Amino acid sequence: MKLMLRARQQGHMGLAKWISARMQLKYGVFISEKSNISPSLKLKHPVGVVIGEGVTVGEKVVVYQNVTIGGARMGDSSSNSYPSVGRNTVIFAGAVLAGKINVGENCIIGANAVVLDDVPDGCTAVGVPARVIHKPAQAQEEG
């Protein structure tokens, strides 16, 4: 994946597309060459991961198997309606992040959660649809 990001940064989009296609064949992973991903992204079990073209992923994010991060409907690429994931976030197996949402820094997204709304910094989100079950102490006092 780092090779794909480096190729894209150097303007070799054809090579980036080829690497993306190769990852899809070998691992069953689709990561769009148009996504904005930090090189520190860790795919713990790189099977069935899908990251769409407008997605932004911050530093030190960990993604487990069968996670989908992308637009919620056809045509989202033209309206830039893709998720943004903050630094130090962990997304567990089977989670789906869809639509124009922001997942804050230091968050945990539970296994099989379907996140359709923003998740504040330092929170844990679980369920279908996802709900925030843990807020940091400072956020609990404010709200």
C-alpha cells in the first residue's frame, strides 16, 4: 500500500492504479488510488477491506478485516460525500462508515458497527446504526 501511495504522490497514477488492482486480486482489498490515506495506515487482516475514492484517513489508523469506508450512494464522488477518519482510530472487523461523516481522533469503531453520523474525538461507537457509548470525561461534563 505504501508503494501505491508513493506512486500517486510522484504523479504515477497508472502505476498506482495497477498496484491497487494487484492488491484487489491478491488480498481482496480495494483501496482507491484517489483516496487520501496516511502511509501509517495498518491493515491488521487485509481481507475484504474497501476504501472509496474520496476517503481521508489520518495517521496511525488501524483497520481490521471486512471494513468498508466510502460513500453512501451512487454519485457521491461528484459531491465529495466521503468519510474522514481522524488519527489513532481503530476500526474493528465488519464495520461500515458511509456518507459524509467525520470520525474524530482516538476513536474506536466496534465490530459490525454501521456509522452514519459523526463520531466526536475520543469516543467509542457501536451498533446498527452506530451510537456513541463512551465519551471522554470532559465531553460528558459539557453535554
